[in-house]
Amino acid sequence: MLAMKDKPWLVLFGLLAALSCLPSPSDAAYPYYGTKIGALTRLHHGVSGDVYAVDSRTIFIKKFSYDGEAPAAYFYVGNTARPSNEGATRLRDERGGTASLTRRYRNKDITLSLPEGKTLRDIKWFSVWCDEFAVNFGDVAIPASLDFPRPQKISALRGVHGVSSENIVIVDAQTLLVPNFSYDGEAPDAKFWVGRGQRPTPEGLRIPDENGKENPLRRYERKTIVLTLPEDLTIFDIGHFGVWCEAFTVDFGHVRLPEGLNVPPSLKMLGISPQSKLNCEVLYDDLAFEVRWAVAGESIVVQLVAKLEPNNYMSFGISPNKNISQMIGADAVVAWVDPQTGNGFAQDYFLEGKAQCSGSRGACPDTKIMEKTNSIRLLNAAMVNGYSIVTYQRSLAATDRLDLPISVTDAESVVWAIGPLNDYKEVSFHTFYNKHLHQIEFGRQPKWNCPLPEGAKPGSSSAEQEDVTLPTQSSTGGKGYPPAGHPNLEPEEEFYENRAEALHRQPPQRRQETGIITQRRPVPTPKPVNSNGAWDIPPIQCHEPEDGVFYAQMGPTGGKHGYPAITGHVGWGISWYINGLLIPEIHVVRGKTYTFVVEGGNNPDIPAKYHPFYISDDPVGGYEHKREEEKKAVRIFAGVHRSRSGQVTPTGVGRLCNWTPDVEGPPADDYQSFGAYQRTLTLKCDAGEPGVISWKPDRNTPDTVYYHCFTHRYLGWKIHVHDSCEQGDVGGQGAASEQHEIRVPAAASASAAEPAPVHEDYAAESSIRHETQMASALLRLSRRAF
């Protein structure tokens, strides 16, 4: 179910939306307003217009006209056989007003909402009705079988580099909600990616992250994010969404978008300004401290914005006394953004006293007073041009004894403060705070009492003018790196006015051949080859993978840029691949247990399919075939069993898994990076089980050891052993990390799962969509340059 009580992460982001149940939604394009109900009958006073269902509680009227001359005309809905004001429900106008319609409408686009508790399934008609003369000026029937748009749940992301999520929700035609998204952040050029067809290709398009930027993705740990398709690009233009490494053309995980999704259009498609649906008040003008909010069902989405000094917080809360702004006893949120990491924080506080938190006394986080009392859900945080921006959600009701409810019918007295954080990242004292009564009506009709974000124009109804997203920061670099299948070709670039056009246009010489989209911007060029001609293979750091599990498989040496250039030794055609990488240097820590899942072959009768894995202090390998005096000089740390008689038997033996190149493709020498070459490899495994060996380096383990094949020389490379793992000090961190290729764990697959059935929900979908869009609008506003 999409019900809020079951999936609280759905109560997060956005404003309004609509979509149409056209005969072929997959071909939908601008203009798109929702499921068309029909045209208003033209009865009196020039009433006309086409009526659309945006969702279960929202109506959009395209080119509404009315002469404004009747004395008491209103919008009505009802469930009687024919229009009447008896037993019907009067709607607020498009501005939220309750007065009669006395102004003239001339081909005006308007959006109307049904009252709480009512959906389009509860009504049979919509009408412009005159109360004074009991006359119907124009109406449209609402069919009982109306299939109105609603948010749709599709598959979850599953892929490599830790890419995962819960089931993605298509909130509207331009908005994706990705719950609990994770990604390890270790690849150099990962982007959110969309395109036509069922699978990602280099010809896809990058889309901005949740902060409106197109920089390589950072690490995510189960973070719920909202992504907005740029410009006029919609879900009807794309067939998949995922995470893609642009520099090295590798799919980190994607999902297919089922055709014919009946989802609402975005606000932008309806020409609605985000500010028109949001509230904003200035709290402290000197530091541009603002509170922005939107009430969404039983919760409220709040955004705090301020220009803070480093290590400072901003707080906002509800006073326990409705008549004064009282700090003692207040229920507050303390929020800040770490400028170094970009991580944001929003903590639920109870202000028991004016002192720093000591035990459970003073200004303390709720969780220090009582367990499981954090009622704040952080939605988003960003640092934009020196401004800290934190968006969070909470229930309007008090969820525990430390919370205060927020009224939507009466004004609430509020408190706010700005000050430094102490060493425990808790409030220290407040440098600035409200010294006088400050009240806010949280349930008022949306009103923007703050300076408009730069670029937003007051009074504008143009979607182009009102799209207040921060200009994206595209990656720049040299010429785009060629696709793996064409290593010597320069990709031809085409630049279009909008992204939807880029998705639908093809270079004439390739359109028939590929049927795929072209890249809109040049991709950044990695630094693929070292001065000695070697591919730049990223080391596996001592802090990764977290579970200490490595997958050891076989694969090609990579020609002149591979094994011989990396090691200085001549390979014999095959090498070890660790977690999908060609002989990476591995960093480990003494005292930690590591597991190697070995898939190097288990048939000793066929030497080419028998490669036992072992670890020793010998840089050559091939222990089995060494002379006895050579064996005595070798210390083996893992992968063998010694009998009482001293006989050494390999234990790192398992089925054969081999990274196999495309025999019809170009030779390895033609690829300028391992990432591009790796893209052409396919992992093929024999039947059977892998072998497993464990290894715990200790104080007697040398600083450098080697992983190799027990039966062949020069198939592996180095393992660096450290006393501790300090990120940034070991493993080639720093500048080299920007050149990382792609690590693909063998046990993972980047292929898309089958799409989940489209979810149907009638009770909560409009509230979900409304709440999701409320926060989305706040997030979009936060991206505007200040």
C-alpha cells in the first residue's frame, strides 16, 4: 500500500501534479494536463473550458472562460443526478478564496482542489453555479469509471557499487521519489541517468541530483531523495532510470519504467509557480534566516534557510504558550549543514532549560531525555552559495510527551535561535534569537512573505519563468570518451534546445542502426593510461568492502595496457580479477578477518581451468612448480593446508568464473581505459560451487604480500598490510581517487529487475502526491542561487 501510515517516506516532497489517460500515454508530450474528463457545457455567461482530473482530489481547467457578471457564481461539485447547490460542496477558487466569482476569466488555466475527505469518486459532476438565481452556467459529468492519475510504484534499484533502494515511486511525470537510496560513492563519475529503451547506454542523459547538481554522485547511505527531470523531459520520453558511470560507460544498476504509467503531470506542466503553493516568513533578516513550509495532510514539511557561520546551528520551534514566544518548554528543531561533507542534520529538541544539555536537563535532544522520541524526519540538506538549507518533516500532532502539536486553525507562537554547536554537536548558546512575540498561522492560504529567489518573477504564471531550480553544474572536460565497442571513433555530439528533443532525435547515420538516444553534452574524459602505458586500476582500500569479502575470478590480462604494463612482468593471457578489477592492489588491516570467494577453476586435469588462489610473500606465484629450495624460502599465509608430513595442498579451489571478452570486438590494446575495456567483458561461470578461504593478517604478516595462482606464475599482484585503516593515508587516496575505474563485485548484477506491478490506491494517493510535491517545491526553491 502507498498509505502514509505504512510508508512514511512517501510523506515527503512536492506540490501538485496531473497526468492524462491518453490513448497512448507513452506518446504523451507537452501539453499534458491529466485525464480529460470533458468540456464544460456552454450554458450561460460565456462559461467554457476543458476539465481534467489531475489526481483524485484535483481538477485542472484549461482555457476557462466566464464573463464575471453574475452576482453569486461559485464552483460546485456534487453527487446528485444533476447540478444543484442543494447538498453539493462549494469549492475554493484557484487562489484559495471563498468569495463569489466576480472577476472575468478569459481562456485562463486554473487548478481547483476538492476539500479534505472527498475524491472524484465521491462526485458525479462539476459546475459553475449561481446561488442567487439557482442557475447552472456550465457543467461536466464525472464518470464513475474515471481512471484518474496517481503516483505509481515501480521496481527497486539493485546493482554494483552498493547501489540499492526501495521501490521507486513515480510521483508525477517529472518527479521520481527514490526511497532509502544507497551508493558507495567510490566511482569517479557516477550520475543519475535516463534514456530510451530498457537498458542504459552512453547515449543516455544525465539528470541532476536532489540538489540540482550534475556533479559525480557522492556516497549515499539509505537516503530518501527526490529527483526532477530537467526542462521539458518527462517519464513518457524515457524507458529506464538508473546510476551510470559516464566516464567509463558502466551500468551501476537501473530499473525499467513500464509503459503507459498513469501518473500526474508536474507543477511545471500545469504552469503553476512553486511559491503559489508555499508559505515563507523571514525570521532574522540580517542572516537571511527564513522558514518555509507547506501543510500536507497530517504532517508539515518545513525548510530552514540561513547564512550561517561555520559550526553554527539554526533552530525553529513551537512555544508552549500561545500568547508569548517562550523558550522554556518549547518543542524545537535544531538544524545545520556540515560544510566539509555537505551532510545535513535536523534534531528534535526539548528546551527544558536555558543551559547546555547535561544528562537530561537543559536544551537537549529528545532522545537524550527519552528513547525513541525523535519526531523529525530529515528530507534534504544542502549548502548553496554559503547558505545552509535544511528540509524536514514532522507530524502536526504531538507524537510523544516532549512534542507540542501544531495548529492549522489558530496562530502559533514560535521561537527561533542561531548559535554555535559544541564539541558534541549540540546547541551551546544562542547568539541571535527572537526577543519579542512572533506568531505564524501555519494553516493559512499559501503566502510568500520572503524575498523571491533570484530569477523568480512576482506575479508570473509562466512555467518557464517560475521554474526556480538552481542552474545545474555540468561536468566539463575534453572530448567524450568513445563507447567500448568503438574505441577509435570520435563520438558525434548534437546539442538541442531541450532534453526531450535530444531523446527523440538521432544522428541520421546511426538512427536506423541503434534506435538509441544521443548524448547531449560531452562526457568528462578520465585519465586512463599512466606514463608507462598502464591502465589506471584503482586499489581496493582498506576500508572496503565493509564486510571484507573479495571475489576472485579469472579474466584476460588486458593487452599492452594491462598486466605487463602494471606489473612489469609478462603475463600468459589470464590474470586474477578481484571484485571485477584486473589485478588491483589490495589494502588490508592487521587483526581483521577477510574472506576470499574463489572461482578460479577446480579441475586439476585441465591446467587452464585450475587456478587455486593463495597468499604468500612470493611476488612470482606458482608454488606447486617451484623447486624444493625455492619453496623453503616462501611463507604462505592463506589458501593451503599443511599435513603433518609437511605436504602442502591448495584449499582456494572453486568453480571457474571467467571474464570473457567479445571475440568480435576490438583488441584490448585499442582501449584507453580499463573501464571501457571492462564494459565489453562478460562473466561466464561453470556449474559448481566457489571455494572460500579466510585470512586474518597479524603482526607477523609482512607489509607487502601477494595473491597468486598456486599452479601458475604471474597471475596476481600485491596486498598491502597496514596496522590501521586511516582513510586518506593509505591506498592511493587523494588525487588518484579521481581516476578510479569501475569495481564490479561478481556476486552483483546491474541488470534491471522485472518491474513491479503498478500499484493502485484510492484512499491516500492524492494526499501522498500532495505531500510529496510540497517538499519537492521547497527543495526546488532551495536550489536557486541566493
